[in-house]
Amino acid sequence: MERDLAAEIAAARRGEARALDSLFERNLPPLLAFIRSRSGKAVAARESALDIAQSVFREVLQDADRIELQGEGAFRNWLFLHASRKVLDRAKFLQRDRRDVRREVGIPEAGPAADALLACYATLGTPSRHAAAREELARFEAAVQRLPENQRDAVTMSRLLN
């Protein structure tokens, strides 16, 4: 498998669409979950986990010739390491002087502006489906965020590095 992964990464670095798609498709769901679990409120509210994942994946492919590959798990660990750095960088960026998110005033959650925004999403599914999915995801992510960092890392790694 290691040789196949090395060949696949080499093909992806050459821009071969099939290899890029295969690597990205296999590793995207756990990478997204990892990024979402590591992002604090400020980053999660302002950055798309998918955008961060794509940026991480692009950077990893650019640096792929610098490491010795030891299998799919090592590759995923490398992705997660880059993702951790990217999330930390985004958090630092959002707290710099004029951009400091702690100084922002939030948009009201109720009223005509909120109603207009929700109306835009009405065609995407039933309200009960959206509410249930949003509540479940929020509950899970909140539980993970409440854990001490070492426990959050253990849960994240044990569930996403399979």
C-alpha cells in the first residue's frame, strides 16, 4: 500500500486528476471533521472547513517530496498536522488588531433580517430536517469543544485516524 500511496501522491503532484480526486475523496471527511473539532468559535464562524481543508491539501501536495511516506495513516497524520497549523494561523489572523473578532457586534438572531436570511434556505430542505441536523452537529461539536485539549485530541484522533 505504501508504494501505491507514494505513486498516487507523485501522480497527484503532477496534476493527474484521478490521483488528486482519489486522495482528496478518501481523506476529506476525516480532515473536515478534524478541522471542525479544532476550530474555535471565531474560526468556525468565519472560515469554511472545506476551504481550510482544500488549502491544507494543496500545501501538503506541494511539500509531498519532503517526507518519507509510511502508509495512509502517516499521510493522514501529516494532513492533520498541517490542518492544526492552518486553524491556529487563522485564529491568530482573526485576533490581530483591527480584525479582532472580540470587538465585533453580532447580528440579532431574531427579527426581519434573520427571517429574510432563513427564507433563502427554505428551498434546501424541510425546516425540521435542518433543525435536527443543526442541533445534532452543534451538540456534538459543543461536547468536543468542552473537553480539555488533550482529551479532545484523543477523541478526535481515535475517531478520525481509522
